[in-house]
Amino acid sequence: MGPCRIDPFGNGPKRGVCGADADTIVARNLARMIAGGAAAHSDHGRDIVEVLYKTALGEAQGYELTDVEKLKRLANEYGIQVDGRSPQEIAKDLAIEMMREFGMIKDRIQFVERAPDKRKKVWEKLGVTPRGIDREIVEIMHRTHIGVDADYVSILLQGVRAAIADGWGGSMIATELSDVLFGTPEPLEGMVNLGVLREDMVNVVVHGHNPVLSFMIAKAAKDPELVKLAQEKGAKGINVVGMCCTGNELLMRQGIPIAGNFLLQELAIATGAVEVMIVDYQCIMPAVTHIAKCYHTKVVTTSDKAKIPGAIHVQFEPEHGYDTAKEILKMAIEAYENRNPDRVRIPKRSMKLLAGFSVEAILKAFGGSVKPLVDAIKEGKIRGVAGIVGCNNPKIKQDYNHVTLTKRLIEHNILVVETGCAAIANGKAGLMTPEAADLAGEGLREFCKKYGIPPVLHMGSCVDNSRILVLAAEVAKYLGVDISDLPIAGAAPEWMSEKAVSIGTYVVASGIFTVLGPVPPVLGSVNVTNLLTRDLDDVIGATFAVDPDPEKEAKLIIDHIEKKRKALGLP
Ligand code: BF8
């Protein structure tokens, strides 16, 4: 009957022909954005569960169980017997248990148990504890169909439930199993920015999100047969570099250089030095194939979920992972011959950074517990912690909001943790080196120097926001409080994707005040806007705030952290 065009502000119609008003329409649209984001993260998680299962059966070519200790810890959480069993047997059972998380067999997902008791009670009282990951997403699609849920509060609560199923479910599964398969990150040095492309090598950009593809490409690029082939064509070797979150996955675990974040994907090709851009899914602009046509670059799609007109499709299946990776790399080596040296313009910029800050690595840096961090917060040396995450958005000068906000916060002795394109932005800006501690306020500077860490910690890709949840939960449990009591905050200063909407929602639902740069499409409903920015505080202990100016975002976060400190009786 639509499109649903109403005029909530002027003299036009206040309701659609079915009777839906602005509150209903805005809540439905927002819930559908959450569903899109939660689906993307969680389907990525599902793909990794499948690879774990096939690896356990010995059917995934080239994959192995790398962090067996973590596998066992996860098995314990799921009540799977560990003693006297092989890693493969444990992995098979864990994969099957995790498959159950997606459906309707259970009445609550497992990782919710990682939240502090007070938080779990809040979720139970509101009826937003997720039952199954897919179930909550599908239920949004059902409720927002014509003539189903029309109550904006009820619709948004289901949005919250699906978002929690993402952060504490699909994304957390993706993170944990990636650690099992590819290793749990530990601090390591890397390089970031377009200068990591090499004039004298075959350049392969892996772009997208799932490490299942990018790790196999990185592994196959070391194959002596391929290295020899590249050398025969006159190159020094094969240079694999990352783009966006799959780049973060490679950087975090292997120190593989990262060429850039979301708004650098076309520019990487425009250096004229990229032989192949290999993509899986999410955040890949269809424009890459248009740009590639101006050069010798080939774009290779690998997932039947994400085909792009103008790209070459090579379906990637874990059963033949290594062979397929070699096949694609051979294409890159062939393309190297067609590179026009006169058109190569690689910017001379690249920046050193320290990445690899998993929760395990952070705790290790502090001697095995959160105590040193908590003590520094209690003493006031560190005022609090902020998570800065999310995308680039062409409405904002690239990285400006990320970098400005981050600088202000560390100046005010707020430790910053980052993921996704925000992390790449601040890596490029040089804020992820231990030396960057000199830009921090006195207390944070001292703390960073003592532990040899940067004032801005790279915690990974966007699914790794689940690591931030785990860290926040650990600190809250240590202090015996809820996450919403902690002097912490979240920010997505340049967000644009539906995934970011889901992330923002589960971060707020976890009790963390969150500042957005661009305004989400909610202003058509005063009630929804008030709920998100004010009234949620009473029910969930946190709200959203919106400000496009990073200086003002910093002030909002600093004020919030000081308010929380005061409530805890901290100086
Ligand atoms: O998942 S931060 S632009 S690349 S959506 Fe995309 Fe946004 Fe970047 Fe990673 Ni996350």
C-alpha cells in the first residue's frame, strides 16, 4: 500500500493508510537496520562454525586447530567433556553446540552467561535475553511486516534482543572460533596505509571480513611454487595486504600490513599497483570493479552471497581452501605482467602500529588480571575507558572524527580501545604506537609507559567488539557492579553501516553510553528519539547521544565518565 509517506511535522497526513504512525514506521525501519547488521555479523559467525566443524572432521583443506587451549576453555563453558578426548572430537561437539545457538532448540544463548549477574537480570526483566541468534533476527522481520507489531517500544525491544544476540552471540562466536582456528592475537608490530603496497612485488589486496578466506590467501602466498612463479615474472614475491576488517583479522594475528579502511578501497586500486583485489563479503563497494576497469586490476569475488557485476567469481569452499587460494594467486601473478609501470603511483605513506590486543593479551600485559587497570582507574590516573569503533562515512572528511575524538580522550587520560575502520584510522594517524603515549595526559602516559602499551589499543575487527564486551564484563565482575556503573563509554563517530547500528544497540543494551556522529534516521519520531537518547537510561542504564562534531563528542564522553566516577565514589 506504500510507500509509507507521512508528515510527522507539518500539515500532511499523520498516519499511513494502514494507520501506522511515525513512531511505528521509524521503529520498524530501525529494527530492520538492526536485523540487517545482526544478520551480517552472525552469518559470518555461522560460516566459521561450519569451518570449525569441517576442520574437526578433517574435511577443510589447509585449516587447523591453532589455539587448543581456547578450544578447551570454550568447551568447558558449553559443558562439553574435555578430558581424555582429542582436540578434533572436542571441536566437533563444540561446533554442533554452536550450531544450536542459531535456532530454536535453546531458550537462551550461552555467552549471555559471560555478562555480570546484574546485567543478566536487566535483560530478563525486559524480556530481551536472546533465545537463538537467527530466531531474533527473523522475529524482527516478522514483527515489522505489515499489520504485525505496531507498538514502537515493543518493536525496539525486539531490536535490542536481536542486537544482544549479535554482540553476545553471532559476533562473539565469530571472534572466539577465529581465535581457535587462526590463533588468539598477541601484541605485534604492523604497518598501515597505502604505502604498504610494493612497486616490486605482486600486490594482492584481501578485502571484506571473514578470516576463513584471507588466512588461506596469506598462507598460500608463501607457497614456494607461487613465489617462484612470481619471481619468474620479474616480481620479488607476493605482497598480501589487508583492507577493512579482514585486514584487521590478518594484522591482529600475523602482523600482515593493512592498506586501509573503508574509504581507501577504490584508492588502493587507483595506485595502479594492485594485481588482484580478493573479496568475500560486507563493505565492498560495487564501485571497485568500475575503478578496476581503468587499470590491469582484477576483482575476484569468492562467496555466492556477494557477487559483483564486473568481477571474476571463484567460489571459495573450505574443502578446497588451499587449492582455490593458489588458483586466485596465480591469477594475480599473471596480471602482474599487465601492470603499466608508468601508471603506478603508490603514496609513500605508511605508519607503524602495535596491534593484537585480545582480552587475553591485555590481561597478560597487566600480569594476568584486570587489577592494575582497575587500580589506575580508582586512583584517577586513568579516568575511564572508551571504545571507539565503526566505519568511515563519506559525509565526513575521512578519519577526521575518529582521530580528533581519540586525541581528545587520551589527552583527558581516557584509555581508548578500538576496532574496525576506527582502529585503522588511528593506526594511520600514529596513535597506536607506544610512543603515542606522549600525546596522552600525565596519568595515562605513565600507565602506558609502565606497561609498554599504546594509549589506543587495537582490539580487532568489527565482530571483535565482542572482545570489548568481555573486557567490560570482566571489570564489572571484578568490582561487583553492573557494566552500566563503570566509567566507560562507546562511540561510532563516522558510522554508516547497518552492522554499526546493531553494534551501537548491543553496546547500549550492555549498559554503555554511546555517542554517534551521523544521526540515524529516527528524527521523524519524537517518541523514538526520546526513548533512545533519554528514556532508555531508566530501563537499561545507558542511552545514545548524537553529535557530528568530534570535539563535542569528546566532551559528552568526558562528562559521562566523570559522572560515573562520582557515582562510584571515585576521586
Ligand atoms: O565491519 S567499520 S565500514 S569494514 S561495517 Fe565496514 Fe564499518 Fe569498516 Fe568492518 Ni565494520
